Amino acid sequence: MKNEFTFFSNLLNIKNQIEFKISQGNPITDSFYKPQFLEFSNSITGSLIAIDIFPGAFLCKTGIIKARRQFLQALKYSVDNLDVRIVLLAASTKRLFGKEIELRVNWDGLLDDMGFTLQELYPHILFTNGDNGTAAILNMEIDSILKKAEIITGKNIVIINGLGLLGLDSLEYLLGKNLTDEQIIIISNHTMDLKELIGDRNISVFPNIKSIKIEDNDKIRSIINCTHNPSSLITADNLQFIQNGQSIHVIDVAVPYGFPEDEYKKCKNVFRQDGGNAYIENGLEFFFNPEICGLTEKIIYGCFAETIALSAYLKENPEELDYIRCFDYFNVNKKTKDFVKSLFQKYGIGNAPEPFNFNKLVVQSSLIE
């Protein structure tokens, strides 16, 4: 069966593993689960393949080696059996082969100077981590939250929690909104790229939420969460350090969540929404239960949406493969993000009319007033 694209992802947790085993049986060669299929616009066929490993394993050397080996076996299966043209390294798999998939490895998952990069192994495949698609959707969500939290009109404050690719892009996007220095707070211990981005602006940077010290805490009305690092999780306890009764709107783009559901349920007057998830009104069809990977009928991760849009464009314009290869899909950047945005507009991909919270419409979820 020919697929235009394949999403590769790890499992989220034990519950997710059980769901996959019930749905797909035991993993192939103890590495990855049988593909699950989806379709876009009645003509673009793709698949989701999960490797049998959890996010925590990616924090240690042995776990990374195991995950690389599983990924490579799943990739070979996908190329040999599905004839894919575009491959997405989703969730934690994007960390396996270097920031720009430049690491040389062997089939055992070990770093090897005599080995291969992914692009050398399969030069005909377009690889992406999908972050430009996620960033494009997150930018739309930021526009919405700035209005809800009265950041633009009311001079309230927004926090960016985490300065990875999406955190830095969110900061750059906010800087383009002409907010004052006092309206932006950054939570991060990694500030290598920060000075170049903010220049001489006097924007406050703190290592964690509990350490925030400003005069008007009640002006903090929004958090853009871009990390699931255990040391940076949003909890009911640390929100007490910045909340004086005011409502706080949280966009949580992290997977796994950076503001866990059990912590959210302890909060009052906090409005959380899933971040970075694209909405496709027409044309998206799952041939499996999308809830198994945290999705719903018309909601798909921004990185998945980018891959679908690229696949649709390439199928319509096969002669433009070299053109779409000229974009950098492993760093969030204006050129690629603008291209992906244009594809989203072309194929009817955007953000949901109403936000979702833990995969449920906000109007249906148990918001605590």
C-alpha cells in the first residue's frame, strides 16, 4: 500500500501502550506497532507508526540508543512496505538524530562516524520535525489569547515558559506585537539565543514561576507553555505565586502536557487550552480511533498538519520536489513558517473555532470558575 507520508512517534504513557496493544497487537520485532492509516481530501494517504518507548527513556543514553534502533527499523519498514515520500519525526523522536538530523549512526542506534545520516540513508525522502506547522498554529492561538487576556488593550502580562524552538518563535512573535518590556516575562534557564533576539530590551527572565518577582502580579493574565521539562511543569502550587484572584489563560503546546490535568483540576479561575493543534473542517478521515494518540475527528497536531499539507502540495506538484526541499524543516524560521502558512490556507487548515482542553471542547470540559 502506497503512503504519501508517515508520522513516527513514541508512546505517551502506559495507558497509551495498552491502547496500542489492544488496537495493533504486540509491536513488530519488539520495536514498533503496525501502521494506522488516515486520509486527506480522498486522495492523500498516510500512516501513524508508534515506536514502543516512552518519553522518559529519551533522557538517558541507553534509552536514546534503543529508541534510535526502533525508529530505524520502523523507518525501513515504512519505506519498504508503504513507499513513503515524506516522514515526520514527531514528539520525542525529533531528538534522536540531532537538531538537523545530522548525526551519523548505525543500525544498532549507536553514534558511528562510519555510519549514515537519515538523509544519506534515504535521500529521496523529505524529512521534517513539523515544528513550523505547530508554530504557525500556535501563532494563531497567541493572537486569540492576547485578546481574551487583554494583553494588547489592557497592558497585562504574558509569560513564556520554555525557550526551545517554539518558545523562541513565540517570543519573536510577541515582540512583533509591540508589547512593552514589562508585558513579557520569560521562564528559562537556557538563554543562549535570547540576547540576540531581545537586544537591549529589559525583559525579565526567571528560572521558574515561583521565582517571579514583580510589583503587579495580578497583571499576569496568560502563559504560553512550550515545555514539559519536569522542573518547569505548571502546577497549582506554583501558580499561587503569581495569581491574586485574576483569571489566567494558559496555552499548553507541550506533549506530554506541561500543565497536567490533575494539577489543572486543583486550580480556580485558570483557563487552559491545548496548543499547536490544527483544525481541518473538511477532508480528514481517520481509519482508527484518533483518541488513541490524543486527537479528535477534526483536530490534528500542527506537526501532522504540516506533513499532510506538504504531501498534498507535492502530490499536486510532483515537479516541485526540489523547490520544497529548499526549506529548513528542522528549525522554526520565517521563510518555512510562511510557506507552511500558505499551504494551510490553501488546504483549509487552521485553528479550531473553539479551543480544546485535554482533547475536549472547552465548552464541554470541566472548567473551574
